Amino acid sequence: MILAVDIGNTNIVLGGYEGQALVFSSRLSTEKALEADQYALQLRGILDLYGVAPAAIKGIVLSSVVPPITDTVARALAHLTDVTPLVLGPDIDTGMEVCIHNPAELGADLLAGAIGAKEGYPLPAIVLDLGTATKLTAIDAQGRIQGVSIMPGVFLSLNALVSGASQLGGVALRAPRHAIGKNTVESMQSGMVLGTASMLDGMLDRFEEELGGPATVLACGGAAGLIVPYCRHAIRHVPTLLLDGLMAVYRRTAGHV
């Protein structure tokens, strides 16, 4: 089994692959204060839950946008499995051309998602990653990353709205029946869910115009399931897109699975 791990600002997502098949996937909270042995205990619990013996893991590929804990999680994984993780970074040959001013600036999560799109779906493509931040990545017809748009994620935006406006309280983040809210809760839900969906539709129009035509649109991230159903573009929700991209990097680098 090969373990793919993506360390995000809110969650650490991991999946176990046998050949091309995803056998299990899970997530745990990203906690900067935890030590390597504490992460090892949590990871061991997940493996036990899915009946995976640590000795069965023959390779690990990891991406991270949280530098303070990248080494901590890598050491936890190495302690559990005796495998040194392959960490996605600028020094790894991914086969993906990055056409931005400084390719090293590109987040490992965005790179992994773009690789997953290039490997498994028609191009050009646009990847929506709806997590702590909402990110759109453009991949052209030749499989090159042409650039990115980044904005606050829907949960981050809601927290900022609630903390910054004294008359607005917390609400359940779900779509109301109508865009025109009849009370404070409906109004906030309309703005957060339908407003975010409309923003994405507008950005997708702009991205497709700059890419020269229609593109395959893929979505991942913790908020994708909430927002994507209310977008008017055809969007395929692929929760494992980043993990699939990491596996493609592992196969390219290690030469086997």
C-alpha cells in the first residue's frame, strides 16, 4: 500500500492506495502544537480503524502548505512505517510545467490538484479547491499551470463576518430556499452559499475566456460539497483529486506502486 498525505491549514487528509484503487481515505485536524509521537498515535488510530497494518505501507508521498508541521508529520509517519516520505516540493520532477513568475511560490496542494486534473481528465481544466482559502487553478490544453486565483474560503469569510459585525450571529452554513433572504439567517446563508457559488461562476467565465474556451472544471476541498451544487457551471466534485495527484507524483518518481 502507498499512503498519500495532504497537510492543509485546517485538516490533514490521507488515503491508502493499492495499485490505482483508493482503499481508504480519512482526515484529522491540523494541530500545530502536537509533537511527532502525538501525530503518530492519531495516524495509527486511523490505520487501525481501516484494518491497515503499518508494515503494509511500502511508500508515502506527502504535500503540505503548513511548513511548521511538515517535518513533524513526516517524522510521525516514518516512526510508524519505517518509510521516509517523499515530500512534494520544487526539487521534485513532477512533469508539470508551471508558468508563473516564481514556480516555487505555487502551493504544494495546488500543484497536486493540477497534476490530478492533468492525469485523469480532459484539458484544459480548472481546479477549484474550496478549503480554508478558495483557490482556482488554470491548466491549459498543453497541461501547463497558467496561474491561480486565491480568495478567503467560505468558512473563513463567515467567521470574519460574524466576528466583525456585532448584530450578526453564527448560522448553519447551508443554502436557503431563495436568494432574497427574509431574515438575518437566510440573508447570511444566501450570501455565504449562493454568493460564493455565483462568485465561482463569474470567475470560471473569466478563466475560460483567458484559457481560450470551455474547460473541464473539477472541485475538491472541504466546502466543495456545500457550494458546488449551487454553481451554474458543470463542475465535477472529486474529493480525492489532491491525493490522486500525489499518487501520480509517487508513480513518476518511484517508478512503481
